[in-house]
Amino acid sequence: MLLAEANVPYSSLYEMEQINPEFPSTDVVVVIGANDVVNPDARDNPTSLIAGMPILEVDRARSVIVLKRGQGRGFSGLENPLFFKDCTHMLYGDAKGSLNQLAQAVQHV
């Protein structure tokens, strides 16, 4: 829905089943404002309240950058173990400002 509001063409998007197999060979994933839909507990923890929920398996990438406004939990109210993995880097702040900051940092590498 948000992508449609941002005028992202549907033809530019991938289905979850198409993109999940790509993450293990992905160098960097940037997650913007998501929580539950990238929570590996849905896949790995059969006792989790979200067990079995389809997720984007971003934790399988080499590096994950998560942009969030704060340290709040998602709709489920659950802690997300992705945010504490060694491959994950948290960048707190406004998404637009954070993306600009990230783009500038990448340009200077």
C-alpha cells in the first residue's frame, strides 16, 4: 500500500516467493520501517506468536541495514531478533533523512 502511494510501479516489485531465495547471495539489504514482516522468529521459533507467518528472509543476507524511527516493537508487540544479529546495523531516524545519509556514505566509499 505504501509503495503504491509512493507511485512505485507494481511491475517493479517481487513476490515473497521470488525474492526470498535471493537473500543468501545478497550483500546488503535495506529495511525501511518494517518489523514483523522481517522477524525471523516467524520462521525459526515454533512457539512464537507469529510462528508460520510469511516473512522476508532478510536475515539471510550478508548485511542488513534497518531504518526505523525508534526502538519500538511491531504490530505484534514482539521483540525482533533480527535487530540484534551481528549482520544487522540499526539506523534510527526519519526514513528520508536516513536514506539520504546512507546514500551520501555509500557515495564516499
